[in-house]
Amino acid sequence: MPETANPQTDFDKKAAWRALWALVIGFFMILLDTTIVSTAMPSIMHSLDASISSILWVNSAYLLTFAVPLLVTGRLGDRFGPRNIYLIGMVIFSLASLWCGLSDSLASLVAARAVQGLGASMISPQAMTMITRLFPYQHRGAAMGLWGAVAGIASLIGPIAGGLLVDSVGWEWIFFINLPIAVVSLTMVFKFVPRLAPQAHSFDWLGVFLSAVAMFCLVFGIQEGQSSNWEPFIGPISSWHLIAAGIVLLAVFVWWQSKTQAEPLVPLRLFKVRNFSLANVAITAMGVTIATMSLPMVFFLQNVRGLTPTESALMISPMAVVGIFIAPRLGKMVNKLSPRKLAVPGFLLFGGATVVYAFMMHADTPLWTLLIPSAVQGVGSAMIWPSLSLAATRDLTARDAGAGSGIYNTTRQIGSVLGSALIAVMMDSRVQAEIEKVGSKDPAALMEATSVGLGQALLLPGFVAVAAVIVAAFLSPGKKA
């Protein structure tokens, strides 16, 4: 494939797949970093002497700086080339990973994670943009299948690698492990990824400002509400004021997108496409679910059941193992089926299994039984990712590929950011309420109360995934060319 080409008319299958393999290494590293950190959270919390609400900023800072710039970084890929933006993002991500590993305080780690999220936001949209621009529709389903399989592999390797690293050499190495992966990715991208013809775009900087401030107000307000008991903590300003301000600013942002004479950050015309709109709503729900489900499970397995990080990672690995085997096969089918035929049962299985897991979280539940809902989650997850990705991108033109993939990735990350903030509130409040209800200092009673509280927190991602069934049911077959 020439260095500047129109891949939709000059399709070179081998070159496209080589480029995709090079790019998904970065996608794999981003997902690996998320799952590997979740497993290490209890150890980081103990090492840095942090509370649950404060330690969750290690995830929230990353997710926030990941989500907000995605609308811009997708456009940057269009304007300056996905390859160039990917390379810059990889360098930023790698240096921030080194900073994370060297951090000796919570403030330093949170700041490093924020920079790391910025690098991730530059990497993530480029892979989906390349899939849309490199692969004609008839080949795109298989590419999405690889995307789903990589997600499954990362979600398997991440927790296990995190457990092994934390148990052996310390939590710092969950960040140092990114450095050799980054070297491999940079080498392969230089060698195999073509320079696609750039497309001129303007940037809506007011839109960037409005969306960034709105998201910060929402996330900070939700996450700090519980720790401040929803009372004023900045003069007369409370979490409720910040949440209200975030909602108002989001409304102003949408209004501005409809009125701006320059090219909007979010082209609202894309939401006239039925599948694009529905897929964005559904992937937001998936973002909430993925970001929230692992933390209650990990804290239950490690703090209540006494498992090591490695053992707890193995306990939730059936979800990833099943997904790895199923996702590539579903990728070959997704072009031939209406997206709802995979997404609806996928969300039912995933959400239903999460709810079942929540009700099984007791101090005396046989551990082997928890492997069953985890495996069912893997089946559901493998059905959801490729069907929603293809539904969102199948009707996008080459010009809209960057904006569309940026919006799609942003809505997923917005779900993850809000979910990360909400789960902090749920875990704190439900565990505290169950402990107060017991009214006993008996260790066994306290462990059971903690288990029940964490299970109630896990109901949040379960119910959100089940609710997404309604959205997925309205997805249409779409065009087939």
C-alpha cells in the first residue's frame, strides 16, 4: 500500500492487516494498563496510605484525561495522520508510565496517571479510524473481531500479570511493564503503518473547554460527594453545585455545537444516523459497566476472602479466556447479522451474570462457583464489542471517520469516568451502611457485611448492562456495502 493512498479503492489486504496488528499493540497496552491497575489497587492503597475514595482518583484521573481530549485527538489524526498522532501519544504514555512507577506519593501518582491518560487519548481513536479507512465494509467485521480478541487478551493478561508483579516485585512494575511494549509498538508502527492522506479540519476550542470543565465538575462532584458527606467543602460550594454546573455546561456544549459556524467538535448530524446514535448510547453503558465491575470483585476477593492479587486475578480470568476464543469467531459473523442479534443477548448475558455474581458475594460462598458467572460475562462481552463497533462505524465516510471514532471512544470513556466516580460512592456508602446495620465488632460478621455491601455496589454495573438491552434492541441491520 502506498504511503499516501485511498485504501477504500486501492485495498491491499496484507498491508492493511499488518498496519492493524501494529496499531492494536497500543490498544492492547491501554487496556492492559487499566486492568493491571485494578488488580493492584488494594496494594497501592496500603502502600500510599490512602482511603477508597482517594485511591480511586488513580483511575479517575486517567479516565478523565483520557475521555475529554478524544474528541480532539480523533480530529488530529485526520488532520496530521493517524500514524503521527499515534506515535506522539505513545511517547507521552511511555514517559508517564515511567513517572507512575517512580511515584512515592498519591499526589504524584495521580498527576502521572493524568498525563498517561492524555497519551492514551491520542492512541485510542487512531486504531478505529484506521479500521474504517483501511478496510472496506466486507472486510471490516474480521478487523473488529481482532479488536474484540485483543480486548479479551488484555483483560486476561492484565489482572494475572498485575497479580504476579505485585506479589513478586511490587506495584511499581505494573507501570514499568509498559515500556518494552511501547518500544515494540513504536517499531512496528514505523515499519508497517502507512501515512494516509490528511484531511483538513478546524478545531472548536470553546467546545473543548466546555466539555472539559463539564466533565471535571461532574466527576469531581460525584466522587468527592461521599467523602465530604455531600456538605460544602470549597466555601459554600458542595458536590451538588459541581454536579449541577456540569450538567448545565454539558447542555451549553450541545447548544454550542449546534450553533457554531466553524466545524463543530461533535458534528450533531452524525447522530441522525440511527445506528451511530444507538451504538454510542450502548457503548456508554458498556463503559460504565467495565469501569465499575472489577473493583468490588477485586476488593471482595482480596480483602474479604484473603486471596493474593494473583489468585484474585485468576478468579476473574474466565471472562477473558472465554472472550479470547469467541471474539474472533463472532468477528466473522458480525457482517452477516443485524447488530442487535449479537448485542441484545450479549448485554443480557453480561448484565445478568454480573447481577448473579453480586448476589453470590458472601464470606462463605464456595470460590469455584464464582467462576461460572465470570465465564458467562466473557460470552456476553465477546458479543457486545464487535457488534457495537461495526454498528457505529459502518455508515461513516472517510472524512467522518476521525470525528466518528473520536465520539464513539469518547462516549465509552465518559461512561468509564462516570462509572469510576459512581462506584467509589457505592462502595463507600453500601459497605458502611451494612457494617452499621450489623452493629457488631465480630470479625466474621464484619466480613459478611463488607461482602454484602460490595455485592450491592456490583449491582450498579449489572443493572446498567441489563438496561442497555433496550437500546441494543433498536439497532437496525444498516447498509451492507
